[in-house]
Amino acid sequence: MSDSRRKKPLLVAEKRYGRTATKSARKSAKPKAKPAAAKKKRTTARKPARKQNPIVAFFRRIIGWVLRLVWSLVWRTSFVVALIVSFAVGYVYLTLPDVDELLDGRARGSVTLLDRDDRVFAWRGDQFGGVVTADTVSKHLKNAVVATEDKRFYRHFGISPRGVASAVRINLREGRGPLSGHGGSTLTQQTAKLLCLGVAYDPDDWESEAAYVRDCRRGSLGRKAKEAIYAMAMEVKYTKDEILSVYLNRAYMGGGAYGAEAAAQRYFGKPAANLTPAEGAMLAGLLTAPSSLAPTANLQRSQDRAATVLRLMNEQDYLSEKDTAFYQANPATLSEAAKANAGGYFADWVMASGPEFFTRNTTEDVILKTTLDPVIQAAAEEGLRWVFENKVREGSKAQAAIVVMSADGAVRAMVGGRETQVSGAFNRATQAKRQTGSAFKPFVYATALERGAHYDDKVLDEPYCQNIPGSGQWCPKNYTGKYYGDVSLTFALQNSLNIPAVKVSEQAGRENVRTVASMFGIESDLAAGPALALGASESSLLEMTGAYAGILNGGSSVTPYGLVELRLLGDESSLMGSGGGIGERVISDAAARELIWMMEKVVSEGTGARAQMPGWQVAGKTGTTQAARDAWFIGFTSEYVAGVWMGYDDNTPLTGVTGGGLPAEIWREAMVRIHEGVEPKPLPAFVPKPQPKKVWTPDRPKRSGIEDVVNGILRDIFGGN
């Protein structure tokens, strides 16, 4: 029997589920032993951080605050600036006109001058050959402009930060201010500048057009900012090629040419669409300094610049190595018209003599047809140059001028000074008023012949004096200092004797001489005293040559002229015609023929012998003023009249020069060249017949018009002169 007090083990769960359950129970009980480790971990995490230096911490907090403030200001300011720029660009965009209105921005028009054969020989005013576009010009010109002026033109948005940074770096390296010198402007910005940021020229607002242009070219920081905004607005409004088209039409390219078409015609005589790479490079090279680089000013300098442009085109793959080498070795040259640069003085004279609103201040494009003969012009220039190179001492500052015209007053050539390739220079042929000396004497004898004298009438050459009221006694002397007694009018003229000329003038009537001279076209004030006969009055070479033309044409007055026709570009009908030519009769045909015969003796036997031309009859007259300050020779063949003046601009006396010397030689050298290939013809002079010797007096009756008519009929019937 069992002991009921024996302590039995309690019945627990692990007994109930066997060994597995017991192990699980143990495992679940193990985590109770981990709190110590967890507590250790918590103790480690809460370990206090190492304390920073309070000063460093303070400055770190200050710097962080400043950086956050700066960043806040930068992005806010940038946002505001971007907003303002956007509004500004939008406003300018709305004000921009259609691109077609921007292509011709000249304030005045152009004048194109044509010679007698309708060939262009000169340009004046703001030349504009017509509208071109980036698509119609030669691709070589387009590529050259982009390569030279803005190689990133097709990639930027109107301004180029990279270009500006590069320009600033270059300026600083060269010792200038950051905005002085290179500007880093894009083609779009340059076009904006050409448009003057949309401000049109108004004569009422500006002192001059030059002042307006200077203001448009200002480079201040504020101006640059406006320029950038205007450029960005243009980029939004127009295409790249439209912007380039505006630039190609407005850019000044030297020589008075505005735009590519005008420059192509001006320098190469061809349209801008047909330019070669060499020609396109030359025009693109002008853009940096159009006046000094213009090929008409210095062809070699222009060609050197073009070679650089060709290299840039090659570097940017617009030209192959082979083509670049070829065109650098064969640079562009000027057209014949541009190369000759003919008639600079003549063109200036025509412009000054034409109506101002169609020449100097025209707002239209005008075509002037003129009387200029380029062959005669070149001959006159060459004749003058030859004499100065071979007959005048080196270093001489003496000047000379030449005028050549037909008998009707049509001016064929004009040289206003030793420097012939000029424009706007002082023209000694038209602007200089100088004493004429003995070159005036033909008008004294013309008056006498018209009043009944003849070539072989006698006049006494002896000491002679007059009392001049307020001046005392006046006693003229011959140049040789000799007296020749009874001499014929012909002998007196051919040897340029002074005393006979004064006596003939006084006998014919001083006022009559003044009248005849003025009717022949000498418009200057004529001396009132007896010295009138000796050329004490002043006149221009053009006036004197025109007066001699009146003698050649048979005694009718002549108004020298250079303008034949004026019309507007594109019009067929002319607005005006010639403003000169033959006018009213001054002396009879018979008197003119007799005078021509007497003047022929001046050249064949007298003071003008150096003007003789092989195979040609020449009539003329020398002239030398007091102290040899002026020397003249004016003469004519049956074809042309030419006048030569020589002297110093400051009235310094010439040394060893008279009218029968260097001026006569210049005349001969020019006229020999002018008459090359022309069949010689005799002068329209009379054939003298023996007449009884007599001393002429002014009482002899004046020739009648009936006598001239009868003589003319007899000549027609029986021939001869």
C-alpha cells in the first residue's frame, strides 16, 4: 500500500507535451537573460557627443546663414531680372517693323555718274545698289561675313556670353578697359546698332547726320544693355537669315557704298550674287574699317585683309585647302571703272553745278549722264604727270590744272590739281580765281576786230604812260623791256606786247572790251582801269577755257557744261537736260576767223611755240601775271579747246616759269595724247590777202552782219577758209 503522504511531482505542461515542448519552453525563457545587454547598448547610444569649439561653431552658423541669404537673394534677383528682361524683350518685339522696312535705311540717296558713252565712272552720296537677301547674295559673301564677324551666329540667341568673356579677356590682356576695344558683339547686335535701336534719323533732332551716327555707335554699359535686349527681340521676331539680310543691306562698305549690292557694283562692276570667294572675302574684310580698307583707297591693304578672311573661311570649313590657297594667290581686283577712279574733279564739279535737291542733298537714287570722255581724261592726267616728273624739279609744291572741252562747251576732261585720284578736294580748275595776265589779250583784239580793225593794222609800240586818278602815272612795259615801233596787231599779239594791247583796248573802248569778255563767259569782276587789257582781273580756268571755245566756234558765247541728262534710277524719262552749250553771238564770224588766224601765229611763230603739235594747226595764247605768280596757256585745235594754269596755292612766285614754258608743254603733252588716231583738220581761220598798210583807228566802221553773210556765201561757192 502506498504512502499517501509521499510527495508526488506536479503535473506540468512540459510533461504533457514531451521533450520538444520542454526545449521550446526553455528557448522562450532565454530572452529574459538579455536585458543587461540591451541596457548596455542603450548606454552606448546615449554617450554625449564631442563638444565643438564655440567660436568655430559661431562662425559656421554665420557663414551658413550668409550663404543661405545670398542664395535666396540671387535666385530672387535672377527671377526679377529675367522677368524684367522678358518684359523688355516683349515690348521691343512689339515695336519691331516688318523686315522689309529695314533693308534700306539711308538718310539720303545716291548719285551715279555716267560718261558720254553711258559707262559708270563715279559715285556720290549713299550708294545703294538694291535689296539683297541672305539667299540671293553669293554664298561666298554670306560665308565670309559669318566666318569673320560671328562664327556662332546660327547657334546663339542674339547675345554671346562666351564672346563677351573672350572680348573682355582680350581687352584686359592688351591693357585696355574691359569694355574698351573688342566688344564681343554678335552679328545680331551689330545689326541692332545699324538700326540705331529703332531710332530713325530726324534732322530736327540732330545737329548733323554724323552726330546721329556717333550716338548710335556709343559703347557705354547702358547702351550695351539696350543693344542686347534689342538683339534678343530681333531673334524672336526674325529668322537668322532675315537678320543677316538686314545686315548685308545696311552695312557700310566704303567708297560711299551701303550694302552688299552697292559695294559689289562699286568695286567689281558685278551683282552681289556673282561674287567669287576672293571678292566675297574682300567685301567681308571691309566691315571692320570700311573707309581705310576700301580697295579704292588702298588695294594692297584690302587684299591682305581678304587673305585673312579666306583663312578664317577655311578654318570653319567654308573653303577647301586647295581653294583657299588659290584665291589667296589670286586676290580680287577692281573693275576698270573703279580702278581708273576717273574724273574725281569733274564729278565734284558736276555735283556742285547740278540742282542741290538732286545731287548734294538728294533723297532719291539719281543717274547723271555727263560729257566726260574717260580717254581724254586719262590723256590729260598723263600729260600733266609726265611734265611734272620730267620737267619740274623734285619736291616742288607748284600746282597745275587742266580743262578740255569741245567748241560747244561740253567739258571732256578736268584735272583740278596734281593729285588726280581724289574726291572732294580743292578744284583749281573751277574754284581758284587767279589773274589771267596776257591770256586775256585775245578779247582785247576780238573787240578791235569786231569794231573794224584787221590783223595787219598798225599800232605804235613805244614808251607809254597814263595818269590814273587817285593812283598817279601808270607806265606799262613789255615783258622783254624793248620797244618795236610800228607793229601789226598780229605781231603784237603773237609776241604778247603789252603797250600795243593797252593802246588797242583804249582805242576800242575799255567798256567795249569788258562787254565782249563778259559776253564770252568771263563772269568774274573785270578791272575798271587800263590794266584790264593786261589781264589784271581774276578768273577761273574753266571760264577762260569756255571763253576761248567761243572764239573757236565762230564768235558765239559758250556756257561750259558737264551734265547732259538727269533721271531717277529706274525711270526712262529724264527730269532735266543739259544746262549749257552755245549761246548768243558775241563777235562776227569774220572777226572770229581773223582772230583765230592771229592766235595761230602765237603758236607757230610767237610765245606759244612749245605748244606746237606735229601735223596740227594750233591757236592759243600764253599768259604770265606780275611776278610770275600765275602762268597760263589756253589754246585749241579744230577738235578741242584746252586750258592749263600753273602756280602755287599761296601765290608764291614761280621760278623761271612763263605761260609759254611749262604750261604750254603740259598743254602739248595732254593734247598730243588726246589727238592720237584723229585725222588732222585745219583751223577755221581765214586766208589773209595783201592789204595796204595802215594804222587802225576806232573810227573805222564796225563790220556789218551783211558783210559776214556775203563772205560766208563766197566761201561756200569758191571754197577755202
